[in-house]
Amino acid sequence: MISEPEMAGEFGASAEPEVLDHSGPQPEGDPPQRPPRPGARWLWALGGAVVASAVWGTVLLTGGPRDGAPDQHGYRLGQDPCAAVRLKSIGAAIAPRETESRFEAGTLRHDALDRAQCYIPLRVESGQQRPGKGWFVDYTVTIRVALHKKTDPRAEFEAERTATDLGVDPETEVEAVQELGDKAYLLSSESGVQELRVLEGGAVLSLGISASLNWEEDKGPVPGDEELPDLAPHKAAMISDMRDLMTDLKS
């Protein structure tokens, strides 16, 4: 601990002037040295205290404990995270989910990372068929949740903005979504896939919709290529269901 330096006398007290005696013989060589001024000791001690305080502050800033674990914001994976996905808005906009049919890639639970992934098909309604053409549309919703507990995933989240399951596609359209987590992007491609990604603290969540065309065999030979349906009208439904998913994973 650095203590305050002792001070002889008080502020305001007049110090007795010091006189150099030149009356006697002076030794040859160096001229006589003036003794230090009364305030010199105090100034030196004050300067030392300032330096010591600066060094101590630097130690606190650079040597203090640091925990790089990101904030989990209350997210957790339950026993069956995919079963809790409601898809209320997507169900109203496209088709309800198939409650009995889904594929899960398994749930990873680790001290550093919890992760779940599942594929949920939507029920094909008669209205989704294309009358007279023999084509019908299959939609699948993909849910991915990764809870990073040791390292901050922000840098990787930014780096993978144009990376999809089909690889890195520079033609992928990336649109920022406001007021959703810390950061959110909506990715759209011409391959019939649209994906919403959200970063919030250590949580990275993804909700994607993919569309595929299927030909009814009793309609004869498969004709030429058919265009995939436009998924752009379903952006609002995806954002709404993502909000529900984020809320459910915090409950």
C-alpha cells in the first residue's frame, strides 16, 4: 500500500529562507550545491504515487480475471427440442407440420456446446398441387440450434453469412433482419431454400424452408423443368415462428 508522505509543517507556513555562506574560503572544484527545496520531497512522493496508481490500474485492466464465455440469455435444450417447434405462422401460410413425421440428426450435449437439428415436413394439401400439370410441392422446415458455452460465436456467424448446406454461394441474397436477437440474416437462393439465422449471445438459431417439386407418376412421363415456388412471401411467417422458437427455448 502506498501511504501519504509525511509533511513537515503545514500549507501556508513560511519556510525560513536558507542562505549560502560565501564569506569563508571556498574549496576549489565544484561550486557549492543548493540543498533541495522543502517541497521537492513532496513533489517526488506525489509523482511516485501517480505512477504507482497508473501501474495498478493497468494491472487491473490487463491482468484481472476474464471469462470469455458468452451470455446464454436463458437458452437451453430440453429433452425433445424439436417436438416443441410449433410453426404456427408457417402452418397458416403454407401448410401445418407433420406431427408424426420428422427426422432428427440427434442432440449433442457437451460442456462447451449443446446442439440440436431436425427436419420437419409440412403436410401437403390438395391446394398445393398444380391442377392439370401433375406437379405437387413438398416443403420441409429445418431447425438448427447451437448453444455455445465457452466461446463467442459472433465471428463465425458473420463469416458464414453466404455459406449454405450446398456450399458457399456468392449469389445467395443476404438481408439483415432488424430487432431480432443481437444479429439476424435472411438468406435466399434460387435453389428453393430460404433460411433465417439469428445470433443472441452464445446462441445461434436457424429456421429454414426448402421446397421441392414432385411429379405424380400416373400423369405420364415427366415434362420439362418446372420452376420452384417463390419463398419470399413467407419471410414474415418465418420471423414470427423464429420468435416463438426463441421464446420456447428460454422457458
